[in-house]
Amino acid sequence: MSVAYVVLAVLLSLVLVVSGRGKLVRDEEMTRTMTRLGVPRSWFPVLALLEFAGALGLLVGIGPRPLGVAAAVGVTLYFTGAVVTHLRAKDAKGTPVPLVLALVAAAALVTGLASA
């Protein structure tokens, strides 16, 4: 077991759960930002479900590492998509957070692969 993977998985899972909850309860600021980016409100529950699934996969993947690696791939792709969405909407100011989260997810992927 890699301590680095466990730390990254737990921290990233916390972020994913908070973000997913914000989408489900339609947090005012989150809704305003996502609407400005062109994300339909009908996608909010699906995006929240993806975040919850990613968090669960990262945490459960502390044991069977292939699950954690698969979850890290999905979370990396999810946040890469968020970066692309911000850039397509010409919202360069909004890209740092999803970019950092994509990099953290990629780090979880690398540490998960290294310790598998």
C-alpha cells in the first residue's frame, strides 16, 4: 500500500463529495458558474453522480488497486473535461482549480500504478 496514494485518494474524494453535493443542491455560486459555462442544469445530477462514483472508486481502490487506478483515470478525465469547458467558454480565470484537481487525480493514478 502506498501512503501517497491513500493521502491523494482521501483528499480528492473529499473534494469530489463536496463538489457533487454542490451540484445536487444547486449551490447558488456553482449553478451561476456552470450556467455561464453553458452546462445545462439537467446535467448537474449526472455530474454529481460521476463525482460520487469517482470518490467511492478512489476510496475502495485503496484495497483492490486496479479499481483505484480506474477511478483515478475517470477523475483525471472528468477534470480535464472541466478545464476544456472553461477554456471553450473563454473563462481562463476558472481553469486553475480544475487543472490542479486534474493534476492531483493524475498523481493518484501514477502512485496507484506504482504501488499496484
